[in-house]
Amino acid sequence: MVAEIIGVGAGLLSGDIVNQNARFLSRELSPLGIEIARQSTVGDNKLELQRRLAQALERSDLVILLGGIGPTADDITKQTIVAGLGSSLELHEESLAQIQEFYRKQGREMPPETMQMAMMPKGAAVFRNRRGTAPGCALSAGSQCMLLLPENPGELSSMLLNSVYPYLVKFVGGAAFCTLHLNGLSADEATRKLGDLLHSKNPVIALYPVGRDQLALRITARGAGGGDYARAQAEKLCAQARDEITRRFGAAVSGAASAKAGVVQAAASSGAKQAPVKQKWYQKLLPWKGDDRREVVRKSVLLLAMVVLAGSLTYIGAFYWGAQANRNLVAGMESLFQQGASDLPEGYPKDYLAKFAPWWEINPDVAGRIEIEGTPLKYAIVQGKDNDYYLRRTFYKKEDKHGVPFVDFRVDLKKESTNTVIYGHNMTDGQIFGELINYKKLDYYRQHPVIKFDSVYREGTYKIAAVILTRADDPNFMYHDFIEPKNNQEMEQFIFKMQQRTLINTTVDVRPGDKLITLSTCDYSFRDPETNQRIARFVVIGRKVRLGESAEVDTANAQLNPNPLLPGDYYDYTSMLASSSSSESSSESSSESLPESESSSSPSDSSEEEWSSSESSEPSSSESSSESSESQSSESSEPPPSSSESSEEEPSSSSSEEEPPPENSSSGGGGPIDMDDLVYIDGEEYEAYDAVARIVMNETGGTFETESTKAQAVAVYSRLVAQGGDVSGFGMRAPNSAVKKAVKSVWGEAVHYRGKPIDVYFYSISAGATNTAREVWGGSIACHNENVDSHWDEDEPGYKVRKTMTRDDVIDRVYDKLGVDLSDVPDDEWFTVDSYTGGGYNDRMTVGGVKRTTGRVMRESVLGLRSAAFEWEFSGNKVIFTTYGYGHGCGMSQHGANGMARDGYDYIEILEHYYPGCSVE
């Protein structure tokens, strides 16, 4: 669920309060699966608020308006909302009584203008303000909701805990929560007793101070899948946690008895809408069973007029009405289709299936019908002369933001192209292809593994083979351009890329000769980190049921892919958000500040049955040591110089920083590659042997021991095989004779895990031991999951390097990247290492006493250091950083491998040391 915050009022224009509230809301709403995607402020300008609201309702499920609900003339939020809806404000008697009581207790007479705060939008759900006078409220329509809340942090936090959270938990579906109270305990005491429970991701447990020696404890759980199953699962998780907490705290817990009987729950929508009961207007409006053909046409024309009418409504009302009108239009179209045609109209194409005649009469561009059984996804499909016309037009060719799903104009439906690509909007009101996003959940896939697509020429059933998160124009995965492969090799390459990227490892196989269907829609999980434009796409690919094959799918053995290949922008954007969200202050809350949850866990929006990624950014396959060990006074953020600029004969730096983590290597790999096979390096074509030799030369500098050079050659070849002969991010140099000989001697050998070639990672110099994949990137990668000794690195010239920066430079970098001002912070509080990785690198760190981050973020994003294993000292106006090693530290240390070779180890022993659990075959 995507949420957006709009701050209203001149006092919020600086953004400080909105930013503080946004951090709080983001943390608190995450357990419900609600993502704060955007925030802005508008002052007290009604026209600007109208414009922002219209934009927000186009792209967000939940719009949160903070402020503008007080008693003054510039409190414009409620008035603007009702004007847009064509509604009105009405007196909420209970709120008025509470405001009057507030002033009575203070011994003051209530000012007449204060009555305005008790005026609420008609039909709104009202939230009591327990710490102030201005009540909040909520308005919902369809699957969207607007919250009108106070901007004061203390009032907001109280209202969220007591009223808003119970409201939203029913709104989002598939969730359950309960609130307990702990009496006579400090937050520290409660935290110690809760222990491991605070690290749970589902359910999420949070503590809040609500009074002297009194804490509120909220448990929030989410179930996987949909319907009653999700509700029951969430309620069970919530109850189990509640019982365990009651056991640990005993008599200190209050509210537990009532919680047992009153876990607040919400049923996840199964997607199917129940037919309205006894709504005669509905039957008069929509084509209905029993209507004759003339009546169906009359109603369709009426529906069309209704859609046109929506364009003349006010800005907010138009959005809600447009969504409902589109639902009605779609329902009418479906009813028309189900009735069928009694006879074929004149001019109807002879090779079209007869059942499409009713739609063809309305629009000859009809291309077919798509349905995913048991879901609302059931639409007519069109095909235009380009991919723009139907982007914002209905089946009736009238302009509308919903558009209609359409087939790529390049697809040949009559001959049946290999891949039928269909596009549809991901509407925040749940329509068109918005339903597809649910395929991130394994349980949803297991319930709906089949797509039914009938073109006007033939019927078809497709087994879903892959669900993929990508970007619209990823040069390494142009799925929308894959319509008709030139040969089997091109088809196999697409299949391999599809399998690398799928979020779910299905049991559906795909091979050359199969017919595919690709459904593409927008995704809101990441943006372009530089432009902030939405570039994400969610893709579902199905394979057509073969002749004689059963349409049944074995979903029991489908599993989430722990390491799908994702676009680099995803990691850049989520890493940026992670850095931003970790800036929460550790100070205790008061009536004027937000209550900080005592839980250190990061809330999860899913159980283990829903795909989610780590917050870390991607690994690089190689970070070779190209910086001189004499680097003493660099104050720039430029990358290390290449080997030609270094005083040491060290390998040049690879540019593979932009490569995202691979899928779990045990799940697959490509076939052997011959020396003269053609491969692709950054899109350029090379003979395989030439490419590997050039990369190895770049990585080793051509001066390494023979056995370590062989190890590097096997590692590069393994990567090439694992990625189907198409890799990116490697530098290349003309190889010398020693490198050529080493590459030839091991050609065809690769690193294997459970009998399959895997992608492997390497870097220049370790800090004395290696990191695991989880310590660096947050996830598991086969043969990269153990810390191993690499003491050979300690003898390398580039092992220990000093980098000197001015205090001002460090202050500027930290402020720019982390938002922490170190100007007045004592030296001993600038940086603190809270924990170390198993390889001895800085793991968790605190900056300025307030900002939680990681050594990797400090190394890569803030300070530009060679390694996350670093120390620092102050000398006058200088800060001297001492780094140990060079690179991320996961996988094979190139210089460590060279040290092993000098000690007599061969290339197989080197590789099996740095990639524990693997074999060289």
C-alpha cells in the first residue's frame, strides 16, 4: 500500500516537522505494509492544496494530510476536501463536547471560532484528540483513503496509537494487532525482558511510553495470502506473541485478558467483489442477464455517457467517480461478453472467434480477453497501431486515466508471436493490472498460477513461469522488445535472464519453441535515484500449455528466490532510503516529541511467504586494489586511480559496482562455453577466450603467481557461464603471455555448487578474514556464507593505507550524505563502532551520537574509503583514516590468493578455500 504525506499550513513550510512526522509514520505503518513514498508541504494556499491532492490521489492508496484542521482562517484542509467532493461539513457533537471539556478543565471559556474544529466532513470516521483540541478524521472510497491528522508530534502519536492504527488495520486487510500495557516498569527493564521478541519481523512488537512507569506495547502481525486464511494466520501470530509476553511479564501486564477475546483483525480481500443485493438501479444501469441485444447496447451507451460525465466533476470527486465509473464500464463489458452473440454482425472477420462479436461491434480493435481465475483481473484487451493510443483511453476510445490493457502493436496475434506482450496500468484503486503486484506473495502465486488469455484467433492457457521486478528500460533485460527471437540461442538467453530475475522459483519449465505471454505494469517500490521518476515495472511471464499437457501446476514446490537479479537502480534507491530512515533520534519522547519505539527491529511488511529484499545495495564482483599505499592527503571523492596511475603493480579497478546480487547460485547456471564462442561484455561482442584473458589481465595486472592467475581465470569463466555469456562491469586490458597461458590451461573449469556452475565474487585485499554475503549485502549467496581466514593479505603493500582529510571536508560529507552536523560534536562522539563483522570490518556504527548506519555506507557513500575495516584519529585540523584491505571483503581476495600461491597452494585449493562448500569442475 503506497502512502503520501501532505503538510498543510504556513508553519510547516520549513519541512522540519513534516520530516519528523514522516519518519515516525514510516516506522509505525511499515508493519501494516504501508510505504511512505512521498511527502510535501503546501502552506495555506487552497489552489496548491487542490493540485497536490489531485496528484496524490492519482498515485497513492493512502493520502495523509498533516495540519490545517485548527480553528483559524488559514486552516483549510477540511474545507478544501469537502469542496472537492461536492460535500459539506457537519457538526460532530461528541468532538464538540470534548473540546468544551478541554477548556472547562483549564478554567477558560471556549472561543467561538474553536467550534470549527468540531465540524467534520460528512460521513467521515472521527478520531479523538487526547492531547489537544483538534480531532482528526478519515474518508475512504473504494480502496483509497484520506487521513486528516494534527501536525503536532505529540498529538499525532497519541491519535495514531489509539485511533488511526485500529482504523487502518481494518482497511489494509490480512492484519491483526493488539495493545497491552506494562505497569511499574521502565523502558530499559521492559526491553531486557522482551529480548528476542523485539527482533521479530512478523509479528512486529513496539514499545511506547504513555505515562510514568507505564508503557504501551503493540503487537502487529500480517498473514500471507488472502481471505480467511490470512486473517486467521495473522490473528494466531498475534495471539502467540501476546501469550508469550504475558508469560514473561506476569502481573505487570494489563489488557491481556481483553486482548485474548479482542485481537483486532482485518480480512484480506480475496479480490472477488460480491454482487450487490437488491440494487435495482445497478441492474437498470448495467447490461444484465435476460436483457435483449438492444437493451444491452442502450445500457452500454449510457455507461459511456457516465464516463464522459466523470470528466466534468470536481477534482477529487472526479477521481473517485472515475474509478467507480470504470468499474461499472468493465462490469458492463463483461456482462455483454458473457451473453454472447446470437448472430454475427456484418463485416465480422471470418477467422475471429465468434464470442468476441459483441465487443467487436463496439471497437474493432478488440484483440482478446484476459482472466486470472479467482481475482478481479478480467478485462477486454485491445491492440492499436502504436503503444500510445490506448495508454489513456478506454475500450470506447474515450480519454480516461485507467486506459485499457493493450497488446504491443508489434505482436502478430494471427500468426501468434513467440511472446505476446500486454501492458496495463497499476491503478491505486486496484483496477487494470494493479492486481498483478500480489504475485510478490508466494501464497498468492500458489492460489493463482494460471493466466487465461484468449485472442480473437485462438484460446490459450498459460502457466506462470516467472514474476519479475525490473525497470522500464533496463538494457540487460528489454523484455518488451522480446517478441520474436531470431534463433533458439536468443530464446535460451531470454529464458536464462528470466530465471535469474524471477522473485519466485516456479516449477514451470520454459524451452525454445514455447509460446509466452508477458504482462507488464508499473511498480512503485523504487524510483530513479537521480531524477526521482518512477521507472519500476512488474512483469508476469507465462508459458502456454503445450499440446497434450495438463493445465495443472505443481505449486507446492515453488519457492521464493532469495537472491533475484534486480536492476542497479533498485539497490541505489533502497540504499538511499535506508540511509535516510536510519536518522531517527534516540532521545526519549515527551508531550512535544514523538514516542520512539524501543524495538530495534526493522518492521517487515510480510511473513516469510512474501518476497522482500535487504536494505543493502549490490555487491561488486571485483574491487581490485588500484590505489597506491602512499595515499595520504586525498580530500576528493574521486574513485581510486587505475593501475597506470599507481606506484604499485596492482590490478586496475573494475567497474562492476553497479551489478546487483545474483540469484542463489544453487538454483541454476548456464552451459559450457567454448573458446571461440561469442560472448557479450558490456554489450560488446568478443570471442570467449579473448574476453576472459582480457578481464584476467585487468584484474591481476599480469604479475600474479601462475596458480592465483588460474584461480582468477576460473572465477571469471564461472561468472560468464553463470550469466549465460552476457556480463557487464568488467575492465579489460590486452593480456600478456603469462595470462594467456594460464587462461588456456584451465579453460572449461568452473566453480560449482551442488553440480551447477555459480556466479562468484572477488575483490582486491581482505582485512585478514573474509566477510559473508549476509554481512555485506544482507542475503545468502551459495559458497559465500562463511568467514574464512586470509592472513596472507596482511603482508601485501596495500593492506594498510592512511587517508587524510580536513575536518571541514569530513563534516561536509557527513552532513551531505547523512544529515548529521558534526560541527559542535566532541571528537570522541563523531564515530562509534557498535559491532564488527566476522571478517573484522566495521558493521553497525553510530555517527554524531544520533545516526545509526553501517561501516559499508560510511566507506562507500560518505568517506570514499578503500575498506569498511577502518580506524580514525584526529590531528589538529585533520582526520586521519587508516584502512585495512581494499574492497567489500566477500569471496576471493585476489592478493590473498596470490599469497596462497606463493605458499604452494594450487588454484583448486585457493578457490575451494575462498568459496567454502564449492567444487571446481
